[in-house]
Amino acid sequence: MLLKRELTHLFLKEIRLELKQRYVLNGILLYLVSTVFVTYLAFTGTITSETWNSLFWIILLFVAVNGISKSFIQENPARHLYYYTIASPEAIVLSKILYNLFLMAILSILALLFFVLLMGNMIQNPGLFVTALILGSFGLSSVLTMIAAIASRASNNFSLMAILSFPIVLPLLMTLMKVSGSALTSGSWSGTLPLIIILLIINVAVILLAFLLFPYLWRD
Amino acid sequence: MLKKYWWKILSLLLLLYAVTYGFYVAIPETMILQTMRNLFYHVGMWFGMFTMLIVSFIYSLKYLKGFHEENDRVAIEAVNVGILFGFLGIFTGMTWANFTWGSPWVKDPKLNGAAVGLVIYLAYIILRSSVEDRHKRAKVSAVYNIFAFVLWIIFVLILPRLAGDSLHPATGDNSTPVLPMHLDPSMRTVFYPAMTGWILLGTWILQIRIRISKLKHQIED
């Protein structure tokens, strides 16, 4: 119960913080719009469903890395020390993951809308695609939150964020591309259940690892 | 004296056996002809790498349990030796692939899994070098090591399923897997000793590296 109370407070704090520093959020939104626009200009007229799929996920990956990398560096270390005294590390990491999930859900919906607007709609099975999007937001937010926590302990934060996360995020990303790829080519759900189970397993594994490992990162 | 050194001598003898008898032993007639002999070296090196990475994973866990610097030292040195074996495995594999598949790099789940593994551990080394404080470095890199290793294993396990068929044996759905025990008996007589030899050699290099790192540390203090 204590965890739940801590979680609510910390989650609300994240939202308040985001609204206070609105330029960060606006920056990510503009980043999203410009990357989609660049791909639109580069690929216009020549796009196949496979390219559509890969581009969409690569853009979402970059947006996610950009959006989540700030998770542990936007507040100063002294404030972190303060949180440490009033909340458990598990509550901290879960609140960050939840907040980033919330952020990723919004960003991925916006990315999808804008992408479809410019590149055309190639989705044949919207239900499956949305499932992939939800599981993807979940996975990306939890993996990247953990990597952001690791990278925030080191100098040279931004490039570290990318090199640490890209190879690790691959199992998730490739499974997602496979699922959404089949949502682009056919209207049926057949054969996707094992892949969805893999995605669920990855998500559970990452959350468990974050829960177990984060306390070690948190204490100095 | 001999009690302490026997495994080093064994490693040398096994590898000597592998690089000599490996070229004499009768091998079954297959499509890939004599290049089959690379199995003793290429696959053996992968096993060496894998062993080192598991060692590193275990010592990272140990480090987080008691924060003894010794364990951190083993973890990083095991990664270094693992990367060495990984590159050797890639180069022997590329030579082999060039003869049998016509190109040094082909799209294959096992190759990609190996490449991603190397990238993960190179990133691990960069992460270490970008944290100043010694204890913080040990802690942060142990966390990354554990996190990355688990996800890498998941990646290696699910990749074949995602990519469909592999050019390597043993990944197609309807073929019987080519595990070491299914190898031709004459090949097994070289494969097992060679594999053991590579793993022991890796352990030996690891031991020397740990000693060097310890001495360096003492000099710095």
C-alpha cells in the first residue's frame, strides 16, 4: 500500500515536472514531426510495406531514446538524494517507467497519425498493429528507463544512451517489426500469438530486472 | 607444483592435438568438404566466448551481493577475454563462410546474434571508461552486465524463430538438430577435446589478466 501511495505521488510529480518544463515535451514533438517529414521527402512514392514498417519503428525508437534519456538527468542530484530519503527505489523506478509509458503511448499515437497522414495508410489489421504499438510502448519505456538510469551515472550521457540501448532493445524491436509487419500484409491474426507471447515475456523480464537492479544504481 | 598447473598443460596438449589430429581425422563426406574441419576451431572459440561471458555474468551478480572489488575485476577481465574469443570466432567464421556460402557475411540469425553480443560488450567497456569513481563504475557496469546478458540470451533464443531458416545447421524446424552428440563419431574425438582446450585456454588468459590488473591496481595505490 505504501508503494502504491509513493507511486501515485511520484507519478503526479513527473507530470507536473513535464508541464512545468514544457519546452522539453515540445522539443520531442518537433523532433518527431521533423524526422517523419524527412522520411516523407526521402521516400515519397517509392515506399513498400516493409520499408514503411521498418521506418516507422526506427523513428519511434529514436523518438523514444530522445524522450526517455532525460528521465534521470532533468532534476539535479541533490533532489534525487531527497527522493531517496522519502521513497523506496522500487517506487522511483516504477513511477519513472509508468510515466515514460504514458509519454510513449502519447508519442506513438501521434507518430502513427502523422506517419499515416504523410506516408499513406498501409495497415490491413488495425487491431494487431495497435497491440504491437501498446506492447512496444511498454517494452521501449521499461528498457529505456533502465538504460537512462545507467547512463545517468556516467558522463557523456547522450551517446552512451544510444550505444547502450540499441543492441539491448533489438530483441524487442525485431519482434515488434515482425508482428506489425504481418499487420501490414494481411488482415488475419494467424501465427502472431507466439510472437505476442515473446513480447510479453520480454516485457515481464525487463520489469523484473529493473525492479531487482535499480536499487543498486540508486544508492551511491 | 603439478597440482596447480595440470590444467594449463592439459589445455596445451588438447589444443596441440586439435590442430594436428584435426587435419588428419577422417571426416564424413558432406557438401562442405574439407572445410568441415573448421568446426574444431570456430565452434570451439564460440564456446570459449560463451563460457567467459557466463563467468562475467556470475561475477557481476557476486559483486552486487557483497561489493568486493575482486569480483568486479573478474567480471571485466572475463568480458575482455570473451571479446577476444568473439572476434576470433567471427574471423574464423568469416573465412569459413567465404568458402561455403560465397560471402564473408551473410544474413543469418547466428551471425547477427554474435555481432549484437560483441556490440553489447564493447558498449560495456565504453560505459566503464566513462565513469570516474571506481566503486560507482563497478556497480553501474555490473547492473548493465546483468541486464544486457539476460536480454542478449533472449535475443539469441528468439532470433531463429523471427528470421526463419538459418544457414547454420540445427535451426530449421523439421531438421534434426546437429548437436555435438549427433556429430560423426570420428569428429567427436576431436571436437570435445578441442572445445575443452579452448575453454581452458580462455580460463588461463583470464587468470593472467586478473593478475596483471591486480598488480596495476597495487602500483596505482
